[in-house]
Amino acid sequence: MVFDAEGYASFEIKGQVFGGKEFTLQGKKGSMMYEINNTTKPIEVDFIVTQLETGEQKRMLCIAKFTDANNMRFAMGFNNTRPTAFTELNAIRLKREK
């Protein structure tokens, strides 16, 4: 997962990049930005996916918690709800690449 200084987020699954300034999914071009609220515990992270042709936007509501300086737990919500806890079903562990 990459969060850039311009506010764009992207991630890679099986060699395919999703997100960033421009990506293609199911034949449609989109972009993905992020907003972070680090005043909450856990940290709230929103991914804003915009379909470039129509301007239609959808939000993915997430939470994050640093376990140390280089590792975090990250959970994504489904059905337009933000998770309130990290579970086996919704959470992954991320490690910073140097």
C-alpha cells in the first residue's frame, strides 16, 4: 500500500496496481485518494475512489493502528460501515518497505 504526498493511494495485488492518479478496473478509468484522521483511536482512513468519466465517488472506510514504527494493522469496512475492531476477517498486517 502506498500513500503519496499528493493524497493518492494505491496497492498491488498479484502484480496489478489499483489506485493512484489513474488506474483501470473493469474497463473503466478511476483514481483513488485517501484521507486520514489521526486524532481518533484507531486511526480512521478513508479511500475515495472516483470514476474519472462520470465523477462518481465511493468511499471505503478503514481503520489503522501502528504496532511499532514499521508495522501496522489495517482493517477495511464493508457495506459503507467503518470497522470498530481488527478481526481475522477484516484485518491485514502491513510492513513498511525500506
